[in-house]
Amino acid sequence: MLKGLIVALPLGILMMVGALAATAADMKPIHTQKTKDVTVTLQNESGQWKEGKNGFVLEFTSAQDKKPVDVSKVSLSTSMAMPGMAPMLAGATLTPDGPGRYRGTIEFPDRGARQVTVTWDGPAGKGSTKFSVPVR
């Protein structure tokens, strides 16, 4: 019994690592935005945001050498202009997931173009960028 457990445990760990690597490799860009020194890439499995709850990954890399950039404090928020009404706002929950990489979730009640604002403040400096992303 113990011998089987010793073999099964490393095999289970290898399968988990393989699944995580496959997940990272399966990401498709939703939007890439270059600033002066940093490239911000918003991505998920489908390459688009949809109505309802969405998971995504936000990556920060150097615009020069494509290496991860430590930006520490990060926020992502969205707004959608509504004629005759206040804009619809949504903020993302972000969790660090390695150097320059953050996993996030955000929820949208309906479809439409969202203005996305990403801000950061860390060892690589302080910055922000804005871009538009459709919710389909």
C-alpha cells in the first residue's frame, strides 16, 4: 500500500503541473496594450469577455525584452457609457500569479464595449493605460 502511494503521489503532482502549464499555454489574448516601457496583455481561454462571470490573466512584460515586470499593486476596472444614465462600472478581483502575472475575475451584466483602465505601482514604476474591449 505504501509503495503504491509513493508512486502515485509524484505522478499526481506531475499531472497537476502539466495541467497548469497547459492552462497557461492555452491563453488567448483579448487585448495587448503597449505603453512607454511596459506591455500589458489581457488574456483568457477564449480570447474574449462574455456576459456573466469571466476569468482572465493580466500580464506585464518589458516593452524592450519581453521579460516579466514587477508592478506590485495592480488594479483593473471597466466602465460602459450609458446614454442618459451614469456609466456602468465594474472592478476586477486580482491575485498575484508569478512575476508580472495576475489572475482575475470580473462580471458583466450585459454585452457592449467596455473602457478598461489598468493601473500599477511597483518597483518597475507607476503607470496606467486605457483601452476598449467588447463584451460579447
